[in-house]
Amino acid sequence: MRSLKTLRKLYDEESHVVVTERGSPPRVLFSGEDFLLEDLPIGARVIYPRAPLEGVPNLRATIRYAINHPEGMEPLHALLRPGMKVTVALDDISLPLPPMRTPDVRQSILEIVLELLADSGVDDVHLIIANSLHRRMTEAEMRRMVGEKIYRSFYPERYYNHDAEDPAGIVELERTGHGEVVAINRRAAESDLIVYVNINLVPMDGGHKSVGTGLANYESLRAHHNPTVIRESDSYMEPARSALHRSTERIGRVIDRHLKVFHIETAINNRMFDGQLAFLGKKEEDYTEFDRLKLQGLRYTLSKMPRAAKRKLFMSIPAPYEVIGIHAGATEPTHAKTLELCWRQYAVPVEGQSDIVIYGVPYISPYNVNSILNPLLVQVMGLGYFFNLNRGVPLVKKGGVIILCHPAYDEFDPEHHPSYIEFFNRLLPETRDALVLERKYEREFATNPSYVHLYRKGNAYHGAHPFYMWYWGENGRQHVGKVIVAGAENNHVPEILGWQRTDTLAEAIDIARGFAGRSAEISLVHLPPILQTDVSL
Amino acid sequence: MSKPSSKSAKAAFYDVDGTLVKTNIVHTYGYYAMNRGSLWGIAGRTLAAVASVPIFAALDAVDRKIFNEFFYRYYAGLSEDRLLTLAEEMFEDLVKPAIFPKARDLIEEARRSGCKIVFVTGALDFTVRPLVKYLEADDLIANKMQYVGGIATGKVIPPIIEGANKANAVREYCVREGLALDKSFAYSDSGSDYAMLAVVGRPTAVNPDIRLRALARAYQWPILDLR
């Protein structure tokens, strides 16, 4: 056991960056459904998330205040008149991650909004999950999200998933000045008022992206979900420096010109773990002996469990997120307030880039709630989400190395990700060039009737979705010189993805140093909980 | 590895029984038996059909080809006119209510993606024609009954459409119609249609039996449920 005196000299309690010294404790990293405990080389930086901001003391009062004092719009009650047609759109199960404890904040907002609608004589109300080309949520997931009472009143006739492939269910509005198709859900387009209930987990979400993406179809998404736009975005987690967001803004402004949209945006803190798992949100220096014991116990237990059971276990632990703010009103002023809160929670100042950046990839991504983090999703987590969690300057230097800790197992969920299987096994061995993939194969997958059917009637992601996953990693792929997946249990998955594999993190660091030089600077980003590096050069 | 086709026209081939419709040819035959005409005829054919059920089941398990050949003998002696009339009635009474609710959606989705819609079935063509019309399919590959003097002989004009022959029929159809086999789709519920599924570039299992489910999992074909 290290003495207090030793521990004290190692780090500044207020800082979110800890530099590894002799005697620093080993770091805890996610590696799929397991935890690694790894010593880092002396001098390596460990970047931690900010502590969770305090949640609002009275959620219902906060919701009421937001809808009564909106930004750039009249209060919600003043927009209502008896007999009008209202559509309430909701963010889907991809937000937040992991799913939050019940009652979900969407339920709390709906309870207030639906009561207000009923009191105002508005009976023609539909609840639509703005799942875009994501999979349809299951009945059980839908029930959990809004609570039993609302579910019973609205499901299935008036509470359902958006269907981007319903030929009669989509309306095309005018195109943007850039010729981008603006197409949205017919019921929403024909409503007198759309109320969008959002959960803003990362700065990529919300704002114009809510309606313009969540209720859109494939033709409309093509405007910005493509490798060219992604390459032009410094970071799609920093809307001001993202061509993706410029496109969604153009589309969103057309929507705002034609339709009345009242946004209710929520920001939540990053309290992903509590109770017996609260130690996972701490710096290792702050671990108590009991925390260390719990970690060892957890690792031992996980080592004895089959992967499917571990997955089931993790997926059954909801996060104790707390709401840190709710803003409502017109799209842009509302979202500006939400983004301020996001950055207060997530942005961590970091001085300078690193040659080698290490991430532990957890079991979950926005696209595999209650499912498997397949190889394409490992890719999107590493080169898409983690790489882009910056404010315009990536943490890794141009030509540097990213090390991902994950078993990279060759497992896919045929119900949720059928088109991913073909994409990974048929297309990636032919080419990893996103532009070629887009040109040659995207439409074929998007119009494949089997995939269309599985999206519309089953619970599968759309046929175009694996392409988006590959495009999401495009910035990272263009920027880094090498990706190493540490702990990969096979050779072929890293090879198909164009990566190198090693058995251990130590070997990966050795190879990365061989590539980037012996004096390479190393950073470990201690995710999750989520953080966004704000790199100053 | 075969070279990808440069043709762009494609088709979607659908097995019918168990894939789009919840019936099979035993039901069809049962219907004809029940509508034989005279009371004795009905009773005789129904009893014969019922008595043959264990034989049908055994044959179907062993070989679909023998099953079909054996089964179609029961049509012998029925007039062509009668069969056609009964086919329309049978469609309304038996087939239409048994169409899987999502079958039309699947066909529409294929049509929207530019596929020619073709039904491929081991059933006799006249029994499936009303369904082809109802679901607006473009073409039909099915078995044809042999008639002599307007009376069914109980023999099917070869080649019998089943198993590996379905694959041949699909391949020949694509060549004849200038369609790209590797860009075409096939849908079936049964492991006995493995050859037809394997011959196209985009096979899909629909409401699969145990054998086909295992095959679809192994080859990573999509699995749909139209029920």
C-alpha cells in the first residue's frame, strides 16, 4: 500500500490531468465487457472527466420554468389552441448511454407537456420516436422510456417509431440553397406544432439535428452523412467547426421556416456510475482499499462469466444521470444554452497534443443498446466518437497512434445489425476507402429490400447505417498514422479494419513508440464517463 | 469466385408456401378433394387424403421431389375447367386469408428498389395465378399439370420445380430475361430451397424452418419474419 505522502505528491486534486510518476497506481480501462488494470510508462498523461455537475433540485419545476420562459418563442401554453394537431418527437434509445434510471427525463417532460396539451383542449397528439435510420425501439424499451401510464394511453396508435422508408409517411419540403433534400415525417410536417423532447449527451446532438435528422429519410441524410462532409468537419463534436452541422443547420432552417417547432432540450451530468460502481468515476489515486477490493472482485467475477452474460449484466445497470438544465423554445437560442451546459460538464482543458493516445473501449455505443459492440462499432467508437471528442484540435497529433483496448471479437447481432455483417465481410475486404464505398455500394445497401424490411418491421438498423459508421471514423482514419487494438482476440478483425493487433497494452505502447519515436508523448483518456478535450497548442 | 455481373436489372424471387402464404400444397389438395363434386367423391378423396397424411409427411421429410410427384397424382381425373374455377374460389377462401400480413410490404420494398417480382413455387401454376395477380407479381415459375383431353393426368410436365431445379429455373430465367443473378434476391422459408437461395447474390430466409435458420446463421443471410 502506498503511503499518503507518496500519493499526495503525484497529482493535484483539482486537476483533470494526472502525469504518471514512479509509484503511480495502475489505471483501470474498459476493454469491452472487461476491465484492464494497466501500468503506464512514466510521464504518460491521464486525462479524467470533470466531476458530475450538481443536478437541478426540482426537476418538475425546472421543466415548467423552461416551457413557460422559452428562448426566442412564446411559452408553450400560448402556442396551444383547442383542436390543434400536435406531434411530440422524442430522442431514441441511443441517448443517453447507458440508458438512464427510470423515470427517464423524457417521461418527466411528457407528463407535464401532455397534461398541458390536454388542459388546452389539444387531443390530436402523437408521440413519435425520432429514430431516423436507427433501429425501431422495442415495445419494452418504449414502455420504459415514457412510463406505464403514457404508454397505455398512446401505444401503439399514437406512440410509435418514425419510419423513414414509409413511402406515404414522408413529406419533402423545399430544398436548401445548397440543394440538400429536406424530407421529414408526414405526421410531424402536417402538425400545427411539433414539440421535440431532446436529451443532449454530447455536443453533436440536439439543435437543428433533432428534427432535421431524427425525423428525416435516407435522401435527406445523404446531404451530410457522407465522407466528404465528414472530412470537412474538424470535429463533429464542435458544431462551430463542423461541416456536418452547417449542413444540418441549413436543413433545420428550412424546417423552421415551414413548421413551428418548440424544442425542449435537456442537459444531463456525467454521473454514469454510483453505488458499488461509483469508484469507476474516480481517479485511481483516490481509490480506497475497499474500492480496490471491489475492482478485484468485479474483475474476478467477470473473468468467470461468459461474454453474453457479462453483456446482459452491464446492459441491466442503468446510469444515475441527473438533469443539470432544461431549456426550451426556438431551435438556435435554446441549443446555444444547452451547449454551454454540455461544455461546462464535458470540456477538459489539455495543454498540447500527444503522439500516442490510449482509449479503453467500453461495451456500449449509441448503436448497440441491448446488443453487441461489433467490430464496426468498435471502429466508430475509436475513430469516430473518441477521436472527435475535442473542440476542433484532436488530442492525437497528425500521423500519431491511437491505441484502443478491446477484444475486437467477430460478433454481430443479426437482428439489430444485419447489414453490418455484409458490409464488414463483403465490402471492407475489398476497400476501406469511404469515397469508393459510398459511390459503389451505399445505395445498393440502402435500397436492399431485405434490409429495408428489417428496418421497417424488425429492429434492424437501416441498410445505409454501416456506411455512416464507417464515414464517422473518416476524420480519425485520415488523421492518424496507425491504430493498434490491444487485447484483440483474433487477427482478422483488426486486419479487415486496417489496424494492428497486440495481446497487451504494454506491447501496443512498445509498437507505438517504435512508430512515433522513443520520446513520444502518451495520453490515456479515462473514458467513460464522457469528457471532451479542449486542447491548447 | 465468380465475376460480378455488369447487368443492372435484377429480380426478387419468392417461394410461396410458408414464405408469403401460410398454406402448403397439402392444404391446396385438401380443398380440391373437398370440392370434388359428388358426395361420394368428396368423401372418397378426403378419406384418401387423410389416410395419406403420414405418407406425405414421411416423403416430404425424405425428398420434396418424390413428395411432389406422389402428391400430384391425386389431381388425376379432375377437369381443367373445374381446376381453374376452383383455383379462384380456393384463393378467396383459403389463400387470401393466409397471406402473411407483411408479405405485401416486402414485395413493395423490392419493387421500389427496382426488382422484377417473380414467384417460384413447387405448387401447380393454376393454383398460384390468382395470388400472382393479387400481389401484382410480374412473373411465375411453377409446375404445370399435364392434361389429356382437358382432364388432368396427375403428372407434372418436367422438369418439376423443386429443390435444385428451382435454382436452375431461377438461373435460366435470369439468362432469358437479361437479369443479373448476383444482384438478385431470393426469399424462402425452407431448407429444401437452399439451392435457390444459394444461387442468387442476395439470399434471405423468411420465417425459416430449423434447417434454414441454421444455414442462414452460418452463411450470415438476413432472416425476416413476415408473420
